[in-house]
Amino acid sequence: MSKLSVALTCLALSFCLIGNAFAAGKKKPNLVFILTDNHGAWTLGCYGNKDIRTPHLDQFAEEGMLFSRAMSSNPVCSPTRATFLTGLIPSQHGLHSFLDGKYMIGEEAYYTLEEFETLPEILDSEGYNCGLVGKWHLGANMEPQDGLDYWITMVKGSTRDFYKDPIIEDGEVKPTPKYMTDLWTEHGVKFIEQNKDKEEPFFLYLAYNGPYCLSPLLLEPSLNRHAEYYSDKYLPSFPRDMMHPWQHNNKDYHNNIVSIRRVAAEVSAVDDGVGTIMKALKDNGLDEDTLVVFAGDQGWMGGQNGFFGMGDHTRPFAAHDLMMQIPFLFRQPGTVATGECDHLVSNYDFLPSVLDFMGLENRIPEKPKLPGHSFAPILRGDEMEWVNEMGYEMENCRSFRTDDWKYVARRSPTGPSELYDMKGDPNERFNLFGQPEHAEIQEEMAGKLDNFFNTYADPKYDIWNGGGSKCRRLLPNEEKKKTK
């Protein structure tokens, strides 16, 4: 090698080392995780809805990555929120249904995820300034948990009135000063502005309790700024179908135009909030430095197949795709690839994917074993192999979904099992369980379901096999255990 070649090689190595040093010293990206409550993906324009106005989320989707087949592993808020923060399924983290109020404030209050590493706990240990704004519903609500130093939340997990339900701020229970969706947005902006000039990155967990598409509030017209616009709209994206015989709750809202318009108005108000948060990031020069994720905690049905609500509102419990499908959007200009991904992903893939994408793959928890996988390469615009399969559970109901098939199993005597051809019957109208011509695929899908839960379920919380739950069980005539 000539002296010139050696010199050029050394120079190239020097530039490489300098580049690596800059990379090593680069500030980690901020993270804003926006989570909504009881929110089906189909209610958004970017997912094809032509009735409900969601311009900010539609723009969000155009500028980032939209997952068209993102699913929740449970149909209820406490379990799904626990899954987002831990990467674990209900039979691992122990929350199978919504958490009773007595575990949120009062003498019996305790934090239900204390034994696990969570996303805010990990980010706090990595030097992030962390804040919760909005719904918590995971216990011990009066005090900040897991390094979330900025803390304003709700007393309850449910919503009865967006203008009157009490909140927790500065360790005190207070009346909410305004429409809750606006309150959470204002505190989200406040948190961003408090952290914009700090050397450390920040994590904002902005958990709206809207649109909250259930409870008696759906019998009352909305009072927000979108109510007038929807007051004379028919909203055909909400199917007017005969009530399904399995519908157990929410019967008063079925085909009720007041309820339908209320849902539309609350969805649009959340969209306003997202627009305000995105503007705050841009105005403060943080747009390109911040990964923003928008998701729903679980799916929701508004008349499709005669169902109104989620999988816990039926008897027997249901596992319809629209009870699982959530909006799932990722955006960071110049970093997150733009487009649409149709891989079948779950909320239990969220934690490993976000940590990997943010350069914290070494912090992905190893115990308990996570059922999910990182799709960070997809966010970067790279191709990767992905297995389109996911598991779902709601107390005694378990389901396993692949590209082509869905198998739903229930323990006797609470109801039938189900098998659906998801290519030929995507609306799940024709139950093929027990049909001789489908015996082979039925056996195969049953094996996949058993293998998934046998691999990941913790015996302590595996209620199919005698385990307990941290929540009150909804299904009658079942043993009700609470295990801490």
C-alpha cells in the first residue's frame, strides 16, 4: 500500500470515528405516545371513514406510517394499557379486565404493574423526563408511578361526564376545570414547553379518556364544538343492523342517532387535540426530534354485525376483528418512513418496537418472555420478515388469528367455539367450527392457540388453568380471584 493510500485510509477512519462520536453523543429522540379510549380504527378518515372529520390524524398518517391491521390483545382498557407499557399479555401481567376503583384510590389502592419493567420506568432510567397526562387506570392513581414526575390523571377509569368527573392534580382530588379532552391537550402542551430546552429528552404519555364510545353519556348530545356540525348528519359509516343476540350491554345505544352523533363529535375533538400537540412540537422546534405514536387502547364496534361496543359487552365474550382493531400511527419526519403497512401487528409488539427504534434495544425486557417482536425496521423503511399471527384473550375467551383464519375457543358451558375464513369471510359472518371439511385447519389453529398461551401465560395469572386475576371477573358463575 502506498503512503498516499495509507494517509487516505487513516483520514477515512478519522472521519468515521468522528461520525460515530457525534452519533454517540446525539440526544435521544423524544417520545409522545397518544392513546385514546374505546376507539375503533374505522372511525378515522385515514382508515376510510367518510363521515367523521379527522383532518389532523389524516395528515399525521400521510406524514408517517399507518398500520392497517393493528390489533389489541384484549378488548378492555386496563389490560390493554398494561400491555402497551409492559409488552405482556393479560395472562402474564394479571390484568384481565378493567380495574376496580378501590385499587386506584383509598386504602386498597396499589400499583398493579409494580413487578414489571415498564416503558416509563425504562425511559426514566435512561435519563428521560417523563410525564403522564390523562387516564391511568392501572392503580395507585394518587401518586406518580414509574418515574412519571409530571402527573395529572383521573380518579376513575370510566367516564360519565367530560365536564364534571373529578381529576387528580398535585396529589389532590379536584373538579375538572373544563372539557376533559381540552384539559389533557393543554397539559400536554404545557409539558412539552417545560421540557423543550432541557438537555434530557422527554417522554409524554398523553392518554385521552375520549372518545369513550360507551356509558350513559351516549344518551346525551355532545356539548363540544363539533356537536352542531353533526347534529343533522345521518353518518352511514355506522351500520344500522339488527342487534346481535350476544349483545349484553349497550343496548340503548344500538342504532341510536344521538349515540352515533355523540361518538362522531368526541372523535373529532380528540383529532383537534392531536393537531394542537403536533403544532406545539413544530412551534418549539421539536418536530424532527420527536417520535409521535397515536393508538387506541382497544377496538370498538358501532353497529357492524349487530354489535355495539367491545368484546366484554357481549355474552359470551366476543373476539370480532373490529373489537380488536386499533388505530396505530407512527410519525417522525426524516426518520419514520411514510406509507402503509398491512402486517398483522399487536399492541404487545409496541414496547419492543419503540425501544428498538429509539436505540434502546438493549433495554427490551427479557423476563418475562415477551410475546411480541420489534417492527422497528419497518418504521425505518427496511424490509423484514414478519409472521402474521396474534393472540387475544378476554377471561374465558381466547382467540388466535393468522392471515387466513381465526379460531376462537371458549370453555364449556359459556358458549360456542368459532372458526372463520378471514380471506373469504372478512366480516366473520359464517362460523365454520365443527364442519368436517375444515377439521384439519381447525386442529391446526387450535394447536397454534394452545402453543401461544402455553409458551407465554404465567400460571399465576393463567385463568384457563386455575390462575387468578388482579381484576374483578366479569363472567358470572366463575371463581373470582384477585391475586397481587
